[in-house]
Amino acid sequence: MGEGLLSAGRLAEGLEQVTRALDEAAKTGERWYFPRIHRLRAALLLAHGAPGEAVEAALRPSLAAAQQMGAKGPELQAAIGLAQHWAERGQRDAARDLLAPVYDWFTEGFDTQDLKEAKALLGELA
């Protein structure tokens, strides 16, 4: 629902939905969607014009949750988001240092959108 609200430009409602989803996941212990929900929260904050620190504060838990679960796909998505955020703020070395090891972990699936996006971003950061 949050993604639909983001697409519709209903950012405040989207943030409310994301907050509810995070609260519910914390209550039930269902943390599988934490990385995705935090990335969505960051996208909503960014679209809402929130300061960069708030966007980064939303992206970091996405990365941490994916790493805790050992979920490499969500970790890659979170690393892409955080690396893009840092690159836009001139932190190119930090962005590359974050994204490169996650990307390098993969040995197949390089035709997937996430890996193509990571490769392109790493190319821009080189």
C-alpha cells in the first residue's frame, strides 16, 4: 500500500502506512519485510523533501536488517539505495566501498535488474 501511496504522491499517508507496518512487524516478530519497508520509508521521506540525514537514517536499518537475515538480495537493494544517497552527496568513495563487496558476493544472476543497477552505479563511482 505504501508503494501505491508513494506513486500517487500521497506521501504523508504513505509514511503513516509504513510506520504502521514497522510497528506491526515489531509486534509479531515478522522481520522479513523490514529491509523493504525501511527502503520505502526512505523513498517517501526523500519525496517529501526530508533532510538527507533522515533519509540515511531510514536506509541504514534496511541494510542492517538484510545483513542480519543473511538476505543478499535485500542487502544489495539496501546497499544500492544507500550508495546512491551517498553518491548524490559527494561521498563517492564511501558509496563504492559499501556497494562493491555486496555486488562482488554474487556469482550469477547478473541479468537481474538489481545487479544491473548495482553494476551501473559502480561504473559511475569508478
